[in-house]
Amino acid sequence: MFRIRLLFILVAAIGLIARADAQAVRRDSAKAFQKVRECAAQMGPNVITFSFYQPTQSRSQFCEDIPETGPTTVVVDTMQDELRDMMVEIRIVAADPNGDDDAAPTEAYLPPAQFQAGVIQLQHDFKRQGDYVAVVRARSADGRKEYNARFAFSVGEEFLRSWTAIAIATVVALALGAGWYAHAFGSRSSRKTKLGNA
């Protein structure tokens, strides 16, 4: 009975490894086709979308998980015409544990400007892995309207998360396999010893 339980746990652990590996492969192959809603933020009555590009990653487009540190192009699409007539500024900050974006240190900044084409680009060289927030503020020329949006993303952590899950699952599977082997073959040898003594 003990052996059967161990076998079931071992199969489950192997399944977990396969699943984690499959998820990593799926994420890599799906990066260029991420859903717009996953890369979007509400800004007043409007919606803006975010895309991230890295020269080291060919033409791949990223959303919430930027694979590595280094030069990165942040592209914000304002989509609606109203935002194209407003002064828009972008501030990228290191994520604050308390969620206070104003108190968080500024990583990159794009001063207020009008973007009539509706596309805003910000170049930045990320030096550290971690979680970040893009804070976008739009103000009308007369100052009567102000919209704010925030978009959380990570840099250089996706690969680490995937392989940490795989490593943990592998260690668990090996430990269970070793336990099953020791129990199965230990029982046999003890039975043989008892029979030999009889």
C-alpha cells in the first residue's frame, strides 16, 4: 500500500515538472500574441495598451514579464483621440511594497508632451531585476481634466520563476523516487534475510 501511494505521488511530481516545462514553452511561443486586455490599463474613460521590446530578443513583444535586464523600449498606445490632445507623461518606478507609487524611486521619466500619433515610446536600460510600475498621467491643455493609469510589470524574473518551479518539482520527484526504491527493495532484502534465517 505504501509503495502504491509513493508511486502515485511520484507520477504527480513528474506531471508537475512536465506542466511547468510546458507552461514555460507556451509562454515563450505566445509572447507575440498576448491578449490586449492583459497589456492594457484603464485611464479615465479611456484604455491604453503597453508593449515592451528588447533588441536582444529579436522582434518579440512582451507584456507583463520582460525576460531580462538591459535596453528596453516601452511603447504606450493611447488608442482614443481624447488622449492624443492631452499632455501625457510617463514615470516608471520600482514597485513599492506598500503600493505607494509616489514614494517609490523613479527609474525612468518621460516629461509631459502631446502625442498626436497616439503612440508614445520610452527607451530605458533596466539594470536590476525586479517588479516595476509604469505610472501614466494625462492632463488637458486647460487643466480641467486629469486621468491616471498604472501598469505593473516585472523585469528578468520570468525565467527564474519557471526554472525554480521545475527545480523544486525535480527535487521532490527524486526524493520520492529514492524513498520508493529504498522501501521496495529494502522490504525484499529483509524478507530474504528472514527466509534465510528460517
